[in-house]
Amino acid sequence: MQKFKAWLRRLGPGLVTGASDDDPAGIATYAQAGASFGFHLLWTQMLLLPFMVGVQELSARIALVTKKGIASNIRSLSPFMAFSSAVLLLFANIFNIAADLNILALTLNLALPISVPVMMAVLTCIVIILEIFLDYATYAKMLRWLSISLLSYVLVVFFLRIPWLEVGQSLIRPEFHFHYPYLYLLVACIGTTISPYLYFWQASEVIEEEEKGSLKKKITMMRGDTIVGMVFSNVIALSIMLVGALLATQLGGSVDSVSELALLLEPLAGKGALTLFIVGIVSSGLLAIPVLAGSAGYALGESLGWNVGMKKKWFQAKGFNAILAAATLFGFIINAAGFDPIDMLVGSAVLNAVVAIPSLVAIMILGNNKDLMGKLKSGWYSNIAVGFALLLLTVSVCFMAWTTIPAEAFARFF
């Protein structure tokens, strides 16, 4: 146990970032992918893993070399790009927080006799207090343990009878279909897995951690942390897809929400599986909402040249902490206003894609700037990984535009 604790202490921003990628909204996407297409979308997580690692490693490497976050570095290229990207990221994250609060409250309502609106109000207050007033050392430790608790999703899989041979075949020989529902969920999986808040957050957090040692040692530790975090993230995503696929197949129906998935678990796999699944949802929500709010705070604060940082007292970084509180509070207000959770997820996905493309271009430029990065400028792997991630996101945006914009709008140009 002592060795495990020592190993866990060496992990930090990479693990937390990877775990926060599996937020309740992401879980909903993966569950729907599994329920709709069985094992036929499992390959996406295997394909995306090296590109996730490449994007996160580059953003963290830039931060370690420059001692500045991503938005601060983009600001050196273009203040307008930094500010506009930060504002769009803030709006995207607010919609994502709103969806997460909704899913979190609905899931907790299965276990606690408290109405969903009251549950959301309580959760909002708890998260804001933790974000602003908890000291950083305790906060970072809490995030690490919340990350580890997401393994409950993996444990749920062992309550089910998984046809592992079929799973292996779907990973080795993936099937691809050119029909709308399949492509829509494929794009959703890509957008959920490579989200801009992840690299804004990790870049700022590697600076906050202030690890001792040479830059070379810090880079080595960061890379190990990043690989562990991204593998962890994808294992969780694969587990959720498996659960969704098995429940839909064995019960002969569809899974339209995370709370519905949780309810279906109990008769099929028992109370233990249901409890583990609820623990996973609660942990992922309490982990992801502060990361979403924090990444928006870092991005907007850095783009405006403010004091930012989780280590600072609230009165030392008033603007930064105001963004954290406002992002979480507006997530609650959107729910109170009666917005549809699916609309929140779609809105978040669209804005995330719009933010991701120019910011990834800027990160690639920064990573290849020899004057800025010196000997640590991007090599072939980094450029291929980030370039392919950029290509995937661009294709995803084109697909979303094609499916959401009426054909009549395009007809005007032809």
C-alpha cells in the first residue's frame, strides 16, 4: 500500500486530466455509443490514444519550458486569438458543466430521496466552495483520489458476462459504416475524447505543481504521468462502452441516459454493480466540474494577463476565482432555466471543436518554435500526433456543419 501511495503521489496533472475526460457527459456519450452499436465503436479509443498523448504532452511541455500556460503563450502570438478562444472555451465549459450537473443530480436521485433541482443546488454550492476555499495541496490530493475511484467503472464490467473474443475481434478488425447515426456517434466520441479544456488545464497544472529537479527530469515525469492518465481515460471509456453494449444487447433495448443505464444494471448485475456505477458517476462529476471551471479560469485569466492559480488565496486572484464560481453557477442556472441536456451537450461539442482547431494550430506553431522551445521543440511523433488530432477535429466540424446546417443555406453559394 505504501508503494502504491508513493507511486500515486508521483502522478498528478496527467492522471487528473485523463480522468476528467470521462466526465458524466462523456460517460453519456460512451454509453450511447455502446448501446447503439455494440462493440463496433470500441476501436475509436485505441485509435485516439496516441493522439491524445501527443496533444497533452505538447501542451504540458510548452508550459514547462516557458513557465506559462497555453493561453499566455497563444497571447504572445495573437492577443485576439487568445481572448476569443478563452471566451468560447468558457461558454463551452459552462454548457458542459450544466450537462454534468444534470446527469450527476439525476444519478444521485436514484440513491437519495432528494429532488433533482435541490440536489443540483447543493452540488453547485459544494463545488464552488471546494474550488475557491480549499487549499491547493488538499485539493490536488482530493482530485487524485477521485481519479482513482473512477476504477469503479472497470469493476462494473466484471459483474457482467463479456464475450471477450468478440471484443478482441472488434478492436483488431474494426467495422466502419457510412450511415448517419454511426458517423454522428463517431464524431461525438472524437469530440469528447479530444477536448480543449484538457490541454488548457494540464498545461496550467504542471506549472502549479512546481516539481523539483531539472527541466529534463520534469519533462520525463510529465510524459509518464500523461501516458498513465490517457491510458486510464481510455480504459474507463472502453469499460462504459462495454457496459452500454452488454445492457442494450441482453435487455434488447436502447439506453437513452446515464440514469437509465444505472437502473438497468441492478436487475442484470446486482446491487453491487449499481452502487459502483453511481460511485463512478459521482466521482467523475466532482472531479470534472472543477477542471472545466478551472480550465476556463486559466484560459480567460491568462488571455487578459490576470493573476491566476489554484495555489493563490481567493483575494490574490479575484478575477480567476470569479470565473470559477461564475462558470459553475451559470451551469446551474442553465439547468434551472429548463434547457434540454442533449442541447447542452451538442452546444458544448460545437464550441469545443471551434476552440480546439485554432488553439491546436497555435500549439503546433509554439511547439516548433526553436527560439521558444530550444532543444525541446517538437519532433516527428509530436507533429504527427497533433496534426492527426487536428485533422480528425476538422473533419468532425465539417460533419457537424453538414448535418446541422440546412441544405438550403448551402444552395445560396451554388
